[in-house]
Amino acid sequence: MNPWLYGVALVLAGALAVLLVLDLVRDRAAQDSHLIGLAILEVAMLVQLVAGLVALARTEREIEGAVFVSYLVTNLLVPVVAAFFALAERSRVGTTILLLGVATVAGLEVRLWDVWGGSGA
Amino acid sequence: MPEPRQPGPALSEGWGRALVFVYGLFAVAATGRSAVQLGMDPDRAPLAYSLSLLAAVLYLVATTCLLLGGGAGWRVAAVAVTIELLGVLSVGTLSYVATDLFPDKTVWSHFGQGYGFLPLVLPVAGLAWLRHTRTR
């Protein structure tokens, strides 16, 4: 899979994490700006899912397909679930949940990288 | 006759909601890991894989109980989270001192290093939250 995809996802997640930490320090609930950021991240995850599936179908290498696809799908779901949780809890708790969700996405990006490059590369 | 209780803060509100979110994530992660391990090669590391399965069940139970709430939910969650804490502490220690016991990893290996040590933080946070929400 194209390394740019992980790079873009990690940069987006990192930027969003900084924004969330800044607003956590200021004791703010989830803001529109957070949700816009999450939406952009979500679009990146959607692109990544499609690109990942195509790359998996084309590759000759031995990839743990089930794990790879489950990470791609999880990353698509996490921002949405986190957003719903954050909207239900309009306080710094909601902002914390968004931060945890973004950290999860970043962590799974690293795992995706491992799984894609891990065997046969 | 049971005495009417003062309703404490609900288990799944406030910081409890953040806890439900993380417990839910770990329920999914541990179940997934367990399914992959048992589906591919169950005989490779029976102990590690059984512990992965136990972790998955505990996370699922804790998530469910937090969401259900009530006295019974609180008690079952307390038991599950306590077992979880003992599990992560013992498996974490054993994975350092008795490496041959664990040819493959569990969620709790090396105190949850592969998961940003959250498996170690989670039961402590869980017990603190349960203490905070205790009625009486």
C-alpha cells in the first residue's frame, strides 16, 4: 500500500491530537473544529480502506488479510463512534474521548504499516 | 424491605462514558486478537491464547456492566475489573521472568506494552470509577 496514505493519516491524527490537547488544557467540550477535523480524518480513512482493499487484491505477497482489513475497517468506525460519544458528553470528557479515538487511529496506522510490510517484504 | 437508595452517578455517564469507550475498544481488540490466534494455530501457545480469550471476555463483561449499571452491574463490573487487574499484573510479570511460557503475545504481555500500557491503566481507572460511583 502507498506509504503516503499512512503518512497523511498520521499527520492528520497528530494535528487533531494537538488541537484536542490544547482545548483540553482550556477545559473545553468538543468543538465544531474538532468534528470538522474528525470528518477530514474519516475521509482519509475511507480512501485508505478502498486503497487498502485494492492493494490487497493486487499484491502477490503473503499478507495477513483478515487482520489488515479488520484494522482498516476499525479505523473507519473509531472516529464515528468517538464523535457520538463526545456529543453525548458535552464536557472535557467528550474531548478526552475524541483524543483517545484519534490516538487509536494513529496506533492502528502503525499496526497497518507493520502488517503490510511485515511478511514477505 | 429494601431501603430506597440514593441514586449515585450512573456508571456510564461523565468519566464513565470515556471508560465505556476504552473498554469497548479493548473488548473489540482482545476479541479480534483472540479470534485470529485461535483461528490460525490454536496449538502454538495454548496458555497465551487462553489468556487472550479470558481478557476478551473480561473486557466484554466490564463494558456491558458499565452500560447496564445498577447494583448488579456495579458488582459484576467490580469482580471483572479486579480479575483484570490481577491478570495484567501476573501476566505482565510472568512475560518478563518466564518468557518460555509465552511463545506468542497476549493483550497483557509486558503490562500491555503493545497497547500503550493502557491495559495496566484501565483496571486502575475502572476501580477508581467504581469506587466513585458506589452507592451507600
